[in-house]
Amino acid sequence: MAAAANAYWSRSAEDVARELGSGAGGLDPDEAARRLAAFGPNALAPERALSSLRLLYEQVKSPLILILAFAAVVSVAVGEYTDSAVVLAIMGTSAGIGFWRERGARDAIARLRARLTIETDVIRGGVQRRISAAA
């Protein structure tokens, strides 16, 4: 419970600003540059995109595909080759559709992220400015 009492949202803005070395006039531009150099940009690291092969593997290891693979093996074991071929066709179609949709969604998200720029209002040396949120 002590951690919640010290949480920034439970304290006054003045206390938080003082603890962070800021104030009503914002950061000094030199201090902001020093912090940027010391701590890096205020941005999340980009996600590592799955390769197409890994994406296909993720589709194949889904529970539905594994159940269909088991059904195909059982069909071959009992000599029902036609049933096995049908199950394998369903399995391939399901994995293919899942792969195609997942890849399309991944590519759409990548295009949206490339177009997205997040800006924020800051006070540097007493002057309000709009800058990239990563800076």
C-alpha cells in the first residue's frame, strides 16, 4: 500500500515536477538535450517482425491444425486415404487462409506505424513548443 501512496498520480503536480528536476517553466533546453543523450528517446523499441516462415509455423501449430493433422494420421492408419486427403486439404486451406490474413494485418499495421507521428506539447525554458514525443 505504501507504493500506491508514492505513485505520481496520487501526488501534486508541483511535487512530481520538483522530483523530476522541472518546474512551471519546464526544462532548460540544455537539460532536455542532456537527458535525451543520457536516457535516449522516449519511444518504444520497434517490434521484430515475424518472418513469413515463422508466421506460417505459427499457423500450423494452432490447435485446430494439430487436431486436423491427428485426424489425417488416424485416417491413413485405418486405410481411409480419401478421408485423409480431404482432411489434409482442409488443414492446408485453413493454415493458408490464416497465414494470408495474418500477413496482411501485419503489413497494414507496419504501414500505419510508418505514417504515424506522435507529437506533444512541452515547455522548454519557459516557452511552450510542439515536438516529437520521442525527443
